[in-house]
Amino acid sequence: MKKINKMLVVGDLIVDILVDGNVSRISPEAPITVLDVHNKKLSLGGIGNIIDYFFNKKEKTNFVLFVGKNSFFKEIISLTNKYNLFIHKIFYGNVNNILKFRYASNNQYIMRVDENNKYLVSSHYKSYVINFLKNKDIKYCCISDYNKGAIDEILLTKILNICYKRKIKIILDTKKKKTELLKNIFLITPNLMEIIDLCKIDQNSSLKKVINQAINFKQNNNIENILITMSKDGAVFINKHQRIKKFTVPIKNIYDVTGAGDILFASIIYNLLKNKTLENSIHIALKEATRSVEIFGKISDSKLEAQI
């Protein structure tokens, strides 16, 4: 068994497929463009982006992954084999993976097609995660939850309860909207619309009101820290003492925001693992996430891909 360090990372694997080509004509069958395909590439998104980040940093931690066997299994395994030394354990199941097809021409997306909105992970995967948290000496449990099935509500509740009892710090990026689930957490990282939904306030609310409601939300749910991301407008960090810090992010060119949130999350947990302060980790992470949006089609020039 691979050496245990102080961090467990779990979450949804999303299979990203980029179909790249050239649009030069309108279809005679309907008023739609015709894409002449030149290249098709597959990469691992969601928790896969976080694995890729640690892989490029050459930093090992405990990633526990679930992979479906029914869609692009061969290509996924070709990539997980390359990441093998950086993945603690992989579970497999006879289910479809979450697929996102992005069609592009001349470095611009023209359409996205999502396939398989949810998947069912095995009970063995869930039991392993629970037993790992109960029995291993770790400091952080990091959850990348796109609400696709890897971390269902029951599993999330069990994880939060165990971590609270064992004083394991939870770092959570989630698409779930049930506020009663989100308690006793070290850090959550919602974007602006997600925190508005969680606080149940009007979408046109001022930033000042959003921040005040976010403070109430974190106090009522025993959440130590909240990082609210706002794309090109930067981020707002509210720490455990309710101190507010605003971060700006100078962006030269925005080409592709795909995976930027994963890079932010990955960089935060990586720098915490390197014993940097939370605020310093966020500062570094925002810079790295900003750089990722300046590259089209992948989160970094070194992202591992498979031809399909």
C-alpha cells in the first residue's frame, strides 16, 4: 500500500472530450454550421484536473477515485496508468462515466454536449472512504463535489460527521444546495451565484449584502472560512474571525475558463499540504487559476490527454 500522508481527496471524475475542427459552411439540411473534425482528445476533468495538478507538481497525496467501465474505459485507464503513482486507490463499476463533449473551431467553443448527468458509485468505494477517515491519521479531507454521484448526500453527511469528531479539516467545493448538509467545515469555495443560492437571497443583491449574508451563513453552520469566487472580479475571503479580504485577479486574455475552479481548489489544498497559511494558499491559487484561463482547450500546456 502506498504511503499515507495527511490528506484525502475524493470527488466526481468528469471525462472531458474536445472535438476540434474547422467551420467553413452552413449545412444545406438546416441553418446550422458544419464542423469538419480534425482532432479528438480526451482528458480527465473534475477530480481528474486536481490529480493532474498534483502530478505536475510531483506531489503525492491520497486520491481515491471511482471510474465507470461503460464509456471510454480504455482511454481513461491509459491516463490513470500514467497518473498511477499519484492515485492512492481506484474503484471500478459497470456504469457510464460523466461525459462533457466540447466542440471547437478556431480556438472558440461552438457547442457543449453533456452525457450521463449522474452515476452510481459502488458501495465498496463509499466504505473505503469512510474507513479511511475513521482509521488513518490525516489532517485534511478535500471534496470536489460536482453533485454527479461520487459524493451523495448520505456519504457527505457521514464524511462530515467523522471529520468533525476526529478534528479533520474539511475543504469542500460543492454544487449541492441543501444548506442543512453543509456544517462543521473548515473551508467552502462557492462562486458568487452559489453563495447567493445558499443564502437564499435575491440574485441582484449588492456584494455587501452577499458578504453579510455569507457571514451569517457560516456562523449558523459552523463553517470556519468561506472563499467566494467571482471570475474576472476576483474573490472575497471571509476568515474564521469574520475578517474580509478582497482579492483582485489581473487577467490578460480569457480564452477558456474550463477547469479554472479545479485549479483553484487544487492549488489551495496543495499549498496547505506544503504548510502555507490558508490566506497565502488562496493568494497563490488565484494566480494559478488566472493563468489557466489564458490557455484554450486544457488547464495547462502539460495536461495529459488521450487521442480518440
